[in-house]
Amino acid sequence: MPRLAVRAILVEDDNILLEQFEDAGGPWYVTPGGGVQDNETLEEAFHRELQEELGAQAEFGAVAFIREIIADRLAVTNLPPGFHQVEVFVHGRLLPGQTLRMLSPDAWQSGIVWVPLAELHTLPFFPRELIAEFQARAFPRFYYGHRR
């Protein structure tokens, strides 16, 4: 059974807000978010995850796209065997006047960084296959399927 997750696309002044993680392979970056818990809506999970990982509140906007990640289909991955996650990426906007701070970060989360969209391709950012869409701020497909 796939795990359901929600991820926030937070862009301001051509910069995107990312979570930085660090493991044995070095740093890597993803948009903020995480798993939807039992009896929790996507919007509730969006707000809870942003509070835990960023110490911030944001508007829950339109769904941008859906992608899947299936560890067993990847030649190289640090994900556990059998990992299958369906991720709903949602546009968001941080509410003004907040200080970003990790209140209850995920394991291996080492920071929160604003990254220029133009430099996103220089980082180990995931989903790697959708960097061009993030840089263009345009997601022409609603469902991208399995993407690394």
C-alpha cells in the first residue's frame, strides 16, 4: 500500500523554500511536507508538516501535480526497499511576519534554505526529473507517475 504525502511549493521572488537533509551520501533537498496521518486531510497534513518542519504557517493553494516514487524501480536510491509514496504537490504562500525554524524536524533534516530557482539544477534536489517544471513554475501534467 503506498504512503500518501503532501508537499508545499513555496516560491517568493524567484526563490524556492527547501528542506535540506544530510545522510551518508551527503546533502539533498526536497520541498517541505510529509506523510498524511490516519484521519487527517491533505490540508491538515500540509499545515501540520509546515509547522513541524518550518515553524511556519502558509496558505493552502491549488494542487500543482501528483507524482509517485517507488524505491524498488530505482537503480540507485537511499530509500528503504518496498518504499512507495504518492505525493501531492500543492502551491502555498507563507503568511507574512514569520521566523522560519525547525520545531520538530524529520530525521536527517539539517536545515531550511531559500534557493534561487535558476540554481535548482545545481543541487541534489528531488524530484530531479521535474527541475525544469519547478524552474518554469509550470506543471503541464497533473499526474507525472513514477519520477525520481
